[in-house]
Amino acid sequence: MVNDKGFLIDTQIFIWWMEKSKRLSKKSFDLLNDPQNKIFLSVASVEVFHVLGVEKLPYYHKDPFDRILISQAQVENLAFITSDEKIWKYNVAVVRC
């Protein structure tokens, strides 16, 4: 199957692909391993807890990507290195630079 724009894969398909699971059809496995194909995995698939955490954040910051990073730092209990003063308002460990 030719698709010039690429293929978005489901989380379960990604897991099966990485595991080389027999649950993934040979056709799908070949498609995923073809270097001519562009394979995409959504941030929602790999960072679902981080994305879901965004909805719980107060709205100090409008940038959706920064809000995902803040949520990720909270979920993973990481210190966030940033110079963005708006982020300092959140309940997250911050290293100010």
C-alpha cells in the first residue's frame, strides 16, 4: 500500500511492532519495516498520562506544548529546567535559568 503522507499507528500496533509480536500480520509488519514508508506515532500514544494531566493544570500558560511539558514533569516527578516565568507559577519542581 502506497501512502505518500505516511501512516499513523495505534499504540497497540506500535507495541506489537516493537515486540515483533505474531499478533501483527506479516503484511503490517512488512509495511512498518519498509524504509520507504513514513511511520508516525501520536504523542497521545506515548504520553497519554502527560496529555491527560494538562486538563488539571491551572491556566497560567496558554502554550499547549509547554503545558504538556509541565504535566510531564509532574507525572514523572521531574524538575523542569526553564527560564519561562509563567511556568514557575505551577506546582512543579523548577530549575530557573
